[in-house]
Amino acid sequence: KEKNKTTHNAFARNSIKSTKYTPLTFFPKNIFEQFRRVANFYFLVVAMIQLIPGISAVNPYSSIVPLVFVLAVTAVKEAYEDFKRNQSDNTINNRPIRVLDGERFTFTAWKEVVVGDIVMISNGEAFPADLVILNSSENQGLCYIETANLDGETNLKLHQALPETSMLWEPAQLAQLDCVIHCEHPNNRLYTFSGTLMMEEKVYALGVKQVLLRGCVLKNTDWIYGIVIF
């Protein structure tokens, strides 16, 4: 089905950003953060006092030079760490994912995934967003996922599609899917979920077994189809 851009724009983008700075905000924000530390602020005050003629007999450079050195080293360290965070963000945001486009799946980047997209995930791949599973390569829409990235547990967890959607095997069938999902807002609860799926004027309950959270990895299952909800 053709994407409803107005609806999609009502939701947050799927890209992540863990960096603290931009090229324009690095210097003022970094200086502000550094002078929030009591030690740095103390030496700044001492250096300013020593600059006043007749107040101190000590050369002001004895305080200014060490302070500038500490600020510069810390700034370089912060810049490097923020650069590495930016690289990590770009790597994750540009991971390839197969998204239903018409009656076929095409590759796009994680950051381009929007609510309502139907995606195909293969064995060993991570989920790019929170999904409701529609079907899988296994009987009755079963799949196994690893949640170690979220809760540290390495044992596989069993999830299952609704019987009403586990009959969708072909992209052409998925393209004709007309449904509405109502669910709770995003939260930090990993083991509970409440929602409904309305299809063909019937309402079906969705539970935690139908939800695949971002960061989890598909295991021991060739593929799954899922629809993006967050």
C-alpha cells in the first residue's frame, strides 16, 4: 500500500543520536561543561585574581598555563569520544534492512524505517525497531529471539504471530494487508505489552509474545515478517 506520509510524520524518526556535540556547539558547550567542575572554576578564579596588578606577586601564567593545558587535553578527549559515538551512530543508522515496497522487498537503511512499514528479518539479524510479528518461516508463525542486548539473558525466547496473520506468506499478500494497531506508548517494560490489532472489522489482542523489541536478534528461524510499531 502507498505510504501515508502525514501519518508517518507524526512519529519520531528511527535514527539514533548519542553524540553530545555538533561542530557549532562543541566549543561553547564543552567550555561550559568543564567550568561546571569545581576544580576548574576555582583555578579560573585564581588566574583572574592574579591578573589584577598589585593583588598578587605570583606570575599569573603559573595558573593560566596549567589551566589551559588541562582544558585543552579534556576537550581533545571529549572530541575524540564524541567522534567515535558519531561513527557508531552512523554504522547503526545505515544498517541495511528489507522493507516491503509494493509487492517486493527492497533494501533501505535502518534510519529510513517508519511506523507502519513491513520488514523482513533473516536469521542472525537484529530488529531495527519494535515490531509486531506477522509470520515466520516456522509452523504457526513461531520464532526464537535473543534478548541479551536488552536484559543480558542469553537463553532464547519463543514468540509467535497471531493465527490470523500467520497465513501471510507472500509479499503480494502482505501488500494487501489492511489493519490498524492500537498499543501502549513506548516504555521500559520488557516483559509486558498491551495492544490490539484490528483487521477485517475484527479485533485481536496483542501480547508480549507478538512483540519483537529493537536490539533483539532473530535466532534459529530463517525469517520473519513484522510491522513497525515504534
